[in-house]
Amino acid sequence: MNLVKFYNQIRTVRSRLLQIPSAYDCIIPRRPCSSNAPSTATQNRDKKKCSPRPPISFGQPMPVTHPHLLGEFELMPGFRLPEFQARRKALLALVRSHTGAKEHLIVVPSANKKYMSDKIPYVFRQNTDFLYLSGCLEPDSVLTLEVDGEGNEKCTMFVRPKDRHAELWDGPRTGVELAPVVFGVDEAVNVGELKGYLTKYSFGHPSGMVWFDEKCCDLGDVRKIVGDVGKLEGVRSPAGLIHKLRLIKSEVEMELMRITCRVASKAINRTMQESRPQQSEHQLFAKVDYFCRMGGASYLAYPPVVAGGANATVIHYVNNNQIVRDGEMVLMDAGCEFGGYTSDITRTWPINGEFSEPQRILYEVLAQVQKELLGCLQHAGGETLDQLFDTMCLKLGKYLQEVGLIPKSAQGVELGRAAYKFCPHHVSHYLGMDVHDTPLISRSIGLTPGMVCTVEPGIYIGKDRRDVPEEFRGLGLRIEDDVLILPDKQIEVLTESCVKDLRQLEALVSGR
């Protein structure tokens, strides 16, 4: 859709004669008031002023309402309508290439609101597949994409209608009338009419193939409707195809990944700098959350791990309620969400600004392993994420042998298994709109320019381990960076500004 045409449509929604005089003056003008025509009010000597209509309201930020967040013509930070429309066309092309069917209907639902108690909601986060294709941040919505045997395509948004009472409590809605213009779709329909719409489609297209991801659908009524209409045994999930599109980032997505990683890196640096013995893990959690938000992030990308001392040996420790004592290390795994894209960083540092000798030995081992893993991405041993994991096990095993934590006799597969006991998680995952992004994409495929992944080796030694010297027990470390895969076997470490060099860490924390 031509961008000028887009805002011209917003300026004149003919059915209601709405006018928007400029991109930053989204107000419905006053009703016409003729001074020549006599009026009852004039005759009664009770002349009434022409009152303005209320401003047009949207269910999410728009350039006219949030110019500090969105540039002109943007639907999401950095994204204009053509990018969302191109994604939808690409998905339709993918589904057509995957089956012999000529007619297809794709149903992609939004997330719904979730409540912590009675009418108190959690912060709403949109279903990322739906957001990727629609740009819509509103709950209880559905996007449908259709293509017929002749290649004609249609995109429909099912949205909540305007409702003054509901909007009084929950905020404005874009509504059926403005949705086609705002989201660049062919038609918008009241979400309450979804069943009738799909029933009509099933009768009109008896051989049409229905695509719907039942497992990840939050909207129970939509699951039932699609099940009744589409005969779920014949319905296929489009999630794998959507993830295939999401895996390779566009230029705008790459820039947003740079920003979210930069914000999180600065926040973690500030948190490390302000950390002191006897602070609680919860206080450190609060600091990284604060610094991320002050840097422009919407919120943290996930509940962070803030683990002091032996808590760091619990890989997904999120209680964050213990005091960090002098002489202990802190393992912080945190990231933020900016413009719908997430970062994921882990740093480990001594709370008092100085590594003890056992801590230093393990940190140097881990830093060397991570450095070598970054160096082999897209090369032998790092052409896929699974290869990178195998490489990590061997390299970690080799260095742990050198410091006496793994027997010298262990070789090959045995060495890798021994190392896995010290780091029992994968060394990488894809990153993007979600932290563990595009989980349906195999980690055995070749790395391709445009992908973003993590590199996160760790060492975890429980207090009850008896096969290592006592001074190493209860120590947990992880170093994690986010990496953009570039052409010509190059990489860009998006989190490079987050301090991890041992000496720089000590200087940052101690204030030297």
C-alpha cells in the first residue's frame, strides 16, 4: 500500500466523514455550524457553541499519538506497513509451496489477557507470530490470510468493536472501522462474527486447506470455532513456516536487535558497577530492571536469573531472594525487550570486585572457551548450533582437564560427556522477538546471514560434588553474548559493550 495513500485513508474514513488534518493532529473536526441558517437555539436566545467530537482513538501507539515512540508512517518502531504486508505474502507463498492444495486459509490468533486475580491483569504481551504478521498489539483478535485457486489473496482482521464502557476500563480499541487502514488489511470484521465467516468459507471452499496452530492458541473460543469448521484432523499448523520467515532478520529487525542488546548491555554494566556485598539478589534484579527501562526498554525480556554464590549452580534460578555475601560471585542472566525484540545476556562477577583464585581459574577457562566458540561460528565446528554445542563440550573438557577437574585419561566422546556434567545445557539458541526464538527451527541447520543466536557456555559445580576439589564446589559461572550472523562468514557481537574481560570486570565493580 502506498504510504501517502495510507494516511490519506486515515484522514478520510468516508463512512463516518472523519478527517485528520495532519499526521500529528488526530482530532475529529467540529461539526459544521452555519451562521446563516436560523436555529431553534438562536430563536430561544440560548445559543449553543459547536462542540468538537472526541479525538480518534487507537488500541495501540500510533505516530499521531506517540511521536516519541514511532516515526511518521510507522506501525511499530522502525516498521512501516509494507513490511507486514510483505511478510503475509511470503507466508502465503510458503504454504502454497508446501502442499498440492490450491486454496488455503491461514488463521493466526492473538494472545488474550491473563489475570493474576479477579480483574487484575498481568502486563499484556502479544503472541509473537500474530504480531510479526499483523503489527497489532490488541488482545482477542484474529488474522486470516486466504488464497484461492487463481492466486487471489485476501487478508482479514477480526478485532474487538468499539465499546465505550469496555474502553472506560481497559483503554481504547482501534475498532472495525479503522483497522483496515491502520493494519493494511483488505477487510476488518467484528471478532464475534468469526464463526459465521469461517463457516461461510468452508461451504464456499470445500477443498480449501486450513492452517491453524491449535497448541499455541490462547483463545479457547477460536480453537473451538476452527475445530468445528475445519475438522481439526485435517488442519495443519503454520507455526513452522512462520518461524522460518522470522529466523532471518530484515535490516530493520537487525537494527532493533542492536538497540535492545545495547540497552541491556549498559544496564548490566551499571548494575555490576553499583553492586556491593550484602546486597540482596532482589535489589540487583531491581537495578537491572530500572536501568533497562530508563534506557528505553518496555520491560525485561524474561524473569532474570540473579544468583549469588551457590545459587548460580541452579541454571534457571529465579527466586532472587538471598543476600550476596562478601567473597561470592553473582551470575546475572538478563535481557530486555525494545520495539518487540529481545536481548539475552549473562555475566558473572565477584560482588566485592576481586575474584578468588578458584573463581579466577574457572572464569579464565570459561572466557577462553567462549572466545574460541565465537571465533568458530560459521567455520568448522560452528557451522550449526548443534556443532557448536559439540565443540563446546570438547573445548570445555580439554581446559577443565588442564586445571585438574576432569581426569587426563578422558578422551573423545568420554571427554565430551565429562564436560557435559559441568555444563548440562545447550550452548546456543536463536534470538529475536522471543528469547528462545523460533523454537520449531532445528539447531542442526546451517547458520545463515540474518540469523541471531546466543553463545553461552557455563560451568556449574554443585556443593555436593565429590569428584572435584573442595575449593571449587558451589561455584557457578556463565558468559553469554548475542551474535548476528553476517555475510562472508563474519559475525557481529551485539552485546560486545557489556563488560566481560576479567580485569575490566574487577575494575568496574571495585571502582578502580
